[in-house]
Amino acid sequence: MIYILISIFLWSSLGIVIKLSGMPVHILVFFSCIISSVLIGTLVISSKELKQQLPDAKKAAYLLALAIISLVNTFSFFFAYKNTTIANAVLTHYTAPVFVAFLAPFFLKERLTLKVLLSITIASAGLWIMLGVSPIQFIKLLFARDINTLGIFSGLFSGFAYAVLIIVIRVITQKVNPFVMTLFQNIVIASILLPFVRIPDNFESALWAFGIMGIIHSTVAPVLYFKGMKVVTANKTAILGYLEPVCAIILGIVFLSEAVSYKTIIGGAMIVLSGYITIRS
């Protein structure tokens, strides 16, 4: 569980890097995947043990599905970061546990316990309190087509993609080494994005962002996350993920001076409580 908690904390800093980089979403994703692929690829090539764990055709098919779903999740999440506040982006993204709670019993045969349901209820209530809008109000904002609403919708869509991703990862981690998973995922994502990549004029000014995202967010964090998911259930992983919005909002306040309201404090406290219930269970 400690691996998942560390990866969540590392990922919580992602919004700051994205906003400060000034780079288009697909450029950020592409170069962070390239850097991560070089790092992990070097490790795999130099390790006899890891080379023996390279996937066969059947496992490669699973990894291809993982990479495509991960790209959808990452792209929509980054788009949300670019077009709405960090709070809105991460909070809408973490509607994922609601989807996971109902998908896991069908695909993973995991029991839907009362503690998990309680955690989901508390965390979801905290989510809506932090957003400060009702579902009906959100629909009205969506039809208004303003950029902030598009960012919120993209965050919700990334939440669904993240839920599917958790289910797929939970299955694959039992069969594939975390380093091999991360390497294959990054190579596929970079290959898909390659035709759309054009080097922008301000490329050099964002080299620091590519480095941080490639090393921290695309290498260290996912490897730790995959290792943790070998022993932690999908439902618990999704609930623990609710700690990311709290960390991200705090970092946004410190580094970007984003305002925080009493609703954010109350909702955040409920999210932390749901994570605590999950750990205790």
C-alpha cells in the first residue's frame, strides 16, 4: 500500500508542471513517454532477468489495451488540467472509484464490502462539496460550452477511463513485471502520438518539464503504482487515489496561489476520511 501512496503523492504535483510548462498536452505526453522509455529500456536491456520477462503475443495484446486506455486517460486528464483549475481537474478525475466499485465485482470478482461502499459514499459526497455544484448545474454549464466546463467534463471522462485502467492493471500486474508494463505502455503511447508531434518554438524553455514528467511522473510513479497493485485490490486502490486531489490542491495553493474555499476544506477532509477507512479495512 505504501507504494501506491508514494505514487499518488508524486502524481499530485503533475498539475503544477503542466500549467507552468506552457506546452500543448500531446507534446507533454509524447516527450515524457520518450524519456521514460529510454530510462526503463536501458534498465531492461542491462538486466538478464527483465529481458526474460518480456511479454509473449498474448501478454502483448493485454499491454496494448493497457497503453491505449492509459493514453485516453492521460490525454483527457491533461486537457482538464490545461482548461480548468487544478481542483476541478483532479476532483472530477477521481469519480473513478464510483465506476470501479461497480465494475470490479463483474470483472475481478472482488466483493463490494460495506466499508468500501461507505468510503465511496463519503468520498463522492466530499467531491461534490469541493466542486460546489449539483449534477443539474453541471449539465447546464456543459451545454453552455465554456472552456472551464469542457475542462470539467474532460476530467469526468478521464475518471471513467481511469476506472477501466485500474481494472485492466489489476489483471495484468499478476502476469507482467511492472518495469516491462511501464516500458511497453510508454512506447505504444509515443508511437500513437508521433504523427501529431511538431516541435514548438518555445520547446527549450520547457525541457525541465519534460525531464520531471519523464523521470518522476512517467517512470518512478507508475512502477511503484504497478508494484502496489499486485497486492492491493482495485476498490482500495481507487479510494486511496482520492488523496491525490487533496495533495494537488495544497500544492496548487503553495506554488500557483490558487484560492481555496471552505467547501474545499470540508470536502477534502471527507476525502481523507474515506482513505483512512480504506486503510483500516
